Amino acid sequence: QVQLVESGGGLVQAGGSLRLSCAASGSTSRITATAWYRQAPGKQREWVGDITRSGITAYADAVKGRFTISRDSAESTVYLQMNSLKPEDTAVYYCNAAISAWPNAWGQGTQVTVSS
């Protein structure tokens, strides 16, 4: 089993920054990639970006150049650094772990609200 816990959400003004964390526990050696998703009110959950076990990152066009995904040296925590935030970035942010031979794991989500 892998458990994910997100933290770092909050209220920020447009143009500001936040850093979200996704802490993994359990069988973390089985994680092959970690992704961030977000879901705004009334909208479908959308992919924000991800980082593979080898450190390769990819981002949605809507956040490219503003958001950065990284991880700590122990590879147990993945971060989402969000800069130049816009009101349209307001959403609940979730992390998702792709796990070898097991179903993906999801965190509980953390709310990000960007005021104009």
C-alpha cells in the first residue's frame, strides 16, 4: 500500500506563489511516477503535470512556465511550486502515484484559492 498526503494549500492573491507537498508513505519503492491533478468547482479533474522516477517532468500547457514539479532526495515527497498564480488556478489539488503492479493511489486533496 502507498499513502499520499498533500499539504500547502491556502489563499493567495493573484501573482503570488504557493508550494504544495505530496508526502508518500508505505511501499514507496513501487512508485514509478507522481502526478498532480486539480479540480475546480463544476469542472472535471485535470492533469497538471508529473515527474517520473527518473526525474523527467511534463506539464499541462495551462501551467507550463509557471509551475514546477520536484522531489526531495529521499524521493518520498514531491513538490508543486506554483508561481504567478491566476484566479483560474483555484481548485482542489490532488497528487496521484502510479505504482508498479498496483492501482494508482490518490491523496485527499488540498484547496488552493487565488483571489483577484
